[in-house]
Amino acid sequence: MLYPKILDVEPLDNYKIKLRYETGEIKIFNVLPYISGKWYKELHNNDYFKSVHLISNGYGIEWGNGQDIAPHELYDLSINL
């Protein structure tokens, strides 16, 4: 299934991110459960966490060293605002 494009990602406090989708939906995703592993450990650094950005095609997000979260997880596991 192709998920809607993300138009904007905004880092929030407490390891959450706000996602605005092309459908008009705004969702909050909790990143905290992901940052316990080695691959995501850099996300504990608040400045690094806040550097999250869209992948160029708008179907995902990532951080500078390649950490990312699958589009289906972002969409399906987020809370609608």
C-alpha cells in the first residue's frame, strides 16, 4: 500500500514528531520506543533528534546518519490530532 506523502515534519518534546500529510491529516508519532537500540542511540541527543527531515520524495523521514522509520509505521502508529 502506498501511504500519503508527508509534507512537513516537526520535532516535538519527549521524542515525538508531528507529521502533516498531503491528505490534510496531522499526526503525532512517538519515537521513544525506537531509540533503545544501537542504531538509534544518537537520537538521545536532543539537537540531533531535532534535525529530523523529510526524505526527498516525501514518503518518509530520516536523520543525518541514516536513521529512519518506515512510512507505514509513521502513518499507522501515529495519533491523529
